[in-house]
Amino acid sequence: MRKYSILIVDDENNVTKLLEKFLKKEGYNTLIASCGEEAIEIIDSHQVDIVITDIKMPGISGIELLRKIGDIDSSIK
């Protein structure tokens, strides 16, 4: 069975670490970004299947990030 790769984007480190711990325990590959700009860089260089993002972040908001991701790769959910 294929392991899905999940990108977690949040400017609060404790949130990302908690989600990462839970998702890894469930067998998912995880990547972490602390801002929208970093998330775009990760998407450009890694296979990402799913993005979990905070909405309010400095710089690119979560909504704007999801729009940009859709433009880059519409298969990412």
C-alpha cells in the first residue's frame, strides 16, 4: 500500500509537531513548513499528496496558499 505524503503548514511549531507525531503514527509521510513561502518550496521539490494548513499566517495566508498550490499541481488535495 502506498504511503501518502502530507504537508503540514502552520506558523505555530507546537501544532505542526503534534500533527506530525499523530500522522507518522498512522503511517503517513510528513513534511513541515512554517509559512506559505516555505510550503511552495517544498511542493516544488517533493511529492505531496495532501496539504493541511493554518488559515492565518504571516505572509501568504492559508487560503492564498491553497490557491497557489492548485495552480502548481491540481492533484494535491
